[in-house]
Amino acid sequence: MPNIAPLWVDRRRFAAEAAPAVVISSHFSSESAPFVPDSRQAWWRLVVAVLIASVGAVGMWSVVVVMPVVQQEFAATRGAVSLSATAIFFGFGLGGVIMGKVTDRLGIVWAMAISIAFLVGSYVLAALSTALWQFIVISFLMGLGTSATFAPLMAEASHWFERYRGLAVTIVASGNYIAGTFWPPLVNWGTQSFGWRTTHFAIAVACAVLMTLLLLVLRAIMSGHAAPDHAKAPPPRVDLNLSTNTLTVLLCIASISCCVAMSMPQVHIVSYCGDLGYGVARGAEMLSLMMAFGIVSRIGSGFIADRFGGMVTLMIGSVAQAFALFFYLFFTSLPSLYLISAMFGLFQGGIVPSYAIIVRETMPAGEAATRVGIVIFASVVGMSFGGWVSGVIFDWTGSYAAAFANGFAWNLLNIGIVLMLLLRGRQRLAMA
């Protein structure tokens, strides 16, 4: 009995002395709590990311809508004014690589803040431009401003999910198409009602307010996890026995090819409808319809990617896109163009996000934003070249028929590369 009491007292004293340490070590604030992939917090991050992408991707679509008006004001050729689309796509792609580096090192918040500054400033400068060359140069800056809303944001979202990674990437990528759904008619209405310069000022104000607020919300949700940490990321799921650089080059070539094909309807559908006598407004409606069905395609491709992988998803989209381009060659009535534009959006929406998914499946997580940025840059090179060369082909031939055939041929090259990677993957599986 005398020995029990001291032992009891000692234990209580020890517990009292140790209690603060236990409390401190087990307490996690919002700043220090570990982030759990596929959690409710991850889905909230995804919602805000989509909203940011939907607003910030205006730069990819406003230039398409105002091209006929700008061409008329500056008395330019179709090929010359198409350089504005080329410039914005090139800036978008190059900015994706730069902002991807920033995202890998500093986090998406810093990358997005820089992007907002470029986007707002470029729209103000575009409204003040007095010559076509100025508008083209400023379009490049506009592309830089838009860049962080796509490739870096997709790569960042891929770190928030494991089970639903493919779906998450495609949902974020759909923000670009959500923008393509509501921005073209809005920009067209503003241009018709107030002029394209006033509309550009209004876009600058809208982006400054909305994107800044959304970025602050994203930063708050991410709390102490805004800086990248890939040390505990799982290894790549797929091994094709190719070096990272070799696979990057192959994906870049495929991406360029597919987007040369993709650019013809996306860049020139508004002008195409004007040339056919249907009016610019009908073309803007078709572009919106294309993007709306593209949203369905992108989200649907996410489910396919989570089940079958990025390469299978890419092959399906690439083959379907070829069929849609083929239809554009033979049908020119207004109802058929609406239908084919919807089909084109439904068929090709999941193509570009598939490249990002393949990067995450085959390459280290710490390089994800940079590598995705490089591959998306290649896709934008394809969009830039395709948009420009389609305008040049129109100037040479007086019609878009040869431009559609050119896009179809480039799409076959993309299919060939994807097929090679798929066969290599099957061969590796058989050898394993």
C-alpha cells in the first residue's frame, strides 16, 4: 500500500507535465493540417479553379469574335488579321511553360497573380491600339495573361486527386470551354452595341475584379498548402520504357498535329459563316455551341481516362475529330453547320486534357506543371500555325475547303503517333 500511492502520484505528475506536449503535437491548425487527396477540400479547390479558368480564358475567344471587325477597321487581309490569333496562341503556350515553372517552384497562387496582371494590362492596351501590328503584339501579351488558367492549373489540380485525377484534370480544362460558351456571344453583343474597344476595356475591368476575388478564395482554401510539395507523390503509373525527354518530344509532335486540325473550325468558324452569308452572329453562336458540347466531352473523357488511361482517351478523341473535319468538307447549309459544330465540340473536347493526363501518368510529379506546360505549348503552336495557315489558304484559294482538308491530313499524323504509343504500351504489357 505505501508503494502504490507514490506510484499513482508520480504517474499523475508525469501526465500533467507531458500533457502540454501531447496537445501541441496532436493539434493541427488550418495552416499545418496535412492535405488529403480526393477530399472535400480538394473538390472545393476544383470548383474555384474552374471558375478562375472560365473567367481568365476570355483571351482565347475574344480575338476570334472581333477578327472580322478588326480586319475591316485596319483594312487588312484575312491572313494578316489571323496573326492576332496566332500571337495569342503563341503567348498562351509560351506562358504555360513559364507559369508551369513558377507553379512547380512557388505554387499556383503566384503564377495566377502574374497571369492576372498580364491579362488585365493587355486588354487595356488592345483597346488603345492604333495599328494592326500593335494589336497583334498585344495579343501575344494577352496570351501570356491567359496561360496560367490552363496547363499550370490542370497540373496543379492533378496533385489534388489520385482516384479521380483524370476527371479532375478534364473538369479544370473544361473551364476553357465554359469560357468559350458564354464569352463569344457576350463579346459579340458588346462589340455590336458599344464597339470592340469599349468591350475590351470592360473585359479588363471584369477580369481584374472577378479573378482577383477568386484567387483570394483559392488561396484561403489552400491555406498553408499553396506552396508545392511533391516529395510524397506516388511514382508514374505507366512505364513506356522511353526517356522523359523522348516522350515529351513525341507528345509535342502529336499535340501540334492535332491542334493544327482543331484550329480550323475554332479560329475561323465565325469568318466562315460570314463568308457563306449567314452572318458573324451565327458563327459566334456555332462557336459557343462547339464549346458547350466540348464541356460535355471534356468531363466525359475524364471518366474514360480514369478507367482506361490517357492514351486510350486521346485515341478516341483524335479519331472522332477526324470524322467531324471530314463532314465540314461536304456540308455547308446552316442547320448542318450547327450540327457539325456540336459534333466537333463533342468529339474533340477531351483531346488536349488527355495530353496532360498522359504526362501525369508517365512522368515525375515534381515536373508535372513544367512538362504539361511544354506539351500544351506545342498544342498552342499547332493552334497558332493552323489558325494562320488556314487564313493563308483561304487567301490563296478563296474558300475554306482546302483548309479543312489540310486540318484532316495533320490529324492523321497525330493518330499515327498515338497508335504507336498504344502499341508500345501493349507490347510492354505482354513482355511484363
